[in-house]
Amino acid sequence: MNAEVKQHVPSGASRHFVLAAGGTGGHLIPAFALATELHARGHHVALITDERGANIPGKPEFLTAHVLPAGRFGKNPLRWIGGVRAVLEGRNMALRLFESFEPAAVIGFGGYPAMPALLAATSAKIPSLVHEQNAVLGRVNRILAGRVDGIATSYPTVDRLKRKYADKTHLVGNPVREEVLALRDKDFPTLTEEGLLRVLVTGGSQGASVLSEVVPDGLAMLPPALRLRLQVTQQCRSEDVDAVRERYATHDIPAELGTYFEDMHERLADAHLFIGRAGASTIAELTAVGRPAILVPLPIATDDHQASNTGEMVKAGGARMIRQTGFTPKELAKQIQALAQNPASLSNAAHGAWNCGRPKAAQDLADLVESMSGIDLMDVIRVGEGAPKATASATQTQTAPKDTQL
């Protein structure tokens, strides 16, 4: 792991921390993981988010959610006035909240709902930090990068992160759910030349349809010896389920379909191959567990960040990336054959994915947060060799600074 952290020694100092995140799983899953880690260390944690975030599944019971106004800034400048007003209203509400909560630090995870809390923190001179889940610095984190005291990243190289922020940039990884992390030390599922090849397919709310259209036909184009071994689990949109079921039945491929699987971590544990999008949480879970993947980045993702997210995993041999414009049944079948031509190939790919995982991300992020709040730690986060490369553009990079102790 690139950010080396010694074993945490509890300091006995209880602090209050505020986490701020947009109301999507990509922002909130790592926020929940950090909240759980800080809570386990004896700290008090609160969440600032929007209505969606306050009601999203998986929020720890101890975590109180506060909903604040947060404007959005799209391409139409006429809407910016309303967005600014909402942000300022949310900032003032956050300042009043901080007066009673007295946070030792405020940590943002991206998304517009995080902006008012972080602006309030910098105004009140409260230590602040942003965590970036993707391999491209998000819009809100870019706006706040110059104001906050620290930037935590999930990848060694992050585009749109200016090199002048290198000294306060720390590679920690992207925290994942505990039930997924618990699978890291389990062996890759046994796969023989004649055994079942279990394929897990998910697409997310914006991407399931194209996967539903392409994957069944792509699997059907595999050589008979490989196709007859398939066992598919696929998450689909409700409107696509019947059509996908008919496609698999036509191809005589066993498939279990559903719109949502509560035991997704168990499905991932059993899978030999994953096919799906390249969101930050997906990549973090695949590398935490060590599962080979064929990744199809969402083409409308802001700054094409899903394509950037695949870079480290692809380079390590743990994944193949197919652009949606080239995502055809024929190309999918070709890439599956390249990965699954024999059990050793898939096992090697799984190892490559596993090597990209950062299983101590929650602990490392918590250590960084504690160090910023003035708690004396015996832990040391080293920022240096292998730390994130800040980039002003895709072509401008800078070597990280020498080891620095916090």
C-alpha cells in the first residue's frame, strides 16, 4: 500500500467531526465507512447532506443526518443566482450548527451538498479536508481545493488536481463497506476447466440497459465449451428484466436476474468475472476483494472520470476496459475469452485486481482526519514515494514530495 500507516493507538481524546457528502452512494459509502471508523475510536460524528443522502440505505444508526440547502450549478448561468443563494443559506445554517457541535474538523466527500459545510468550516477556521473517490478531481472538490487543509485521494494519479496542492495531498484509497472488506483474505473461487464460470453483471441506474442489451448476446458468442459452463447473475432495470430473461432463455444460458440484490457482497464473493460500470465504489470493491472485470465506463460521467478510474486496474492486468461506443457482443466475447481462456488467466487477473486494493483506506483516512484535528498520534502517514501525482491537466504531472510526517 502506498500510504503507509502504523497500527493505530487510541489517544483517548474524543472529538466531534462533521462529514459532508452529496446524496449518492459514490459519495456516501466512503463517508459511512469513515464515520464507522471514527465512531469506533470514540469520536462523535454527524453528517451534512441532502434529502437523498439522509434516507439512503446503509447509513449507520449512530450517524445523525442534517439536511442543508445546496445549490447546483449547471450549464445555464441564469440558474447560478439561485444556486449561490442556496449555498449561502446552507453555509449560514452550517455555521450555526458548528456553534453547538464544535467540530474538530469537517470532511467533505464531494457533491454540491458538501459545499456549504466546507465553506462554513473555512470561514470559521475549522480544519477541513476533502476526499476524492475518483481518478479525476470532482467539480466541488476543485472549487474547494485551494481553501481546505488537506486533499485525500483514492488513486496514485488524479487528473484536474493542480500540482501546487501536492504538499497537502495524501493517498489513502477509497473506503468500502465492512462486509466487502471482510472478503479480502478469502481465496479466489475455485475454477477448473470443466467447472461453472460465474459471471456477475451490474450497471447502476444509468447504465443497466446497454448491459442488458449487449451482455446476453456477447455471452452467447463464446465458444460452446465455455458458454456451457456459464452461470450468470445480472442486475437489471425493472423494465428490462423480461426482455433480458427471454434473451438468456433463447441462448440457453442459466441466469438469475433481479433489480436489486441485498446480498451483493456474497454475489461478488462467488463471482469469477465482473462486467459493469467503472464507478469509484465499484472499482474500490473489486480491488478490495480481487475480482477480474470487464469495465464499460459511463460515457456521460462528468470529465469522463469513469474511464480514468479504470487506469490503475487495467495496467495491473486486473481488468479490460471497453468504451461504450465499441461495446458490442463480438467485442465483449473477445475480451471474455482473453480473460477466461483458462483458470490460470482469471486467477492471475484476480491477483492483479487485488494488488490495486487499499484495504486500510478507512483507517488511513481516519488517521489523517485525527492528525488535522490536533490529536497527538503515534501513527504516521507518509506522503512521498507512491503518493498521488497532482496534475493540472492530463499531460502535466509532478513527482510527489519527499516523506513528510504529519
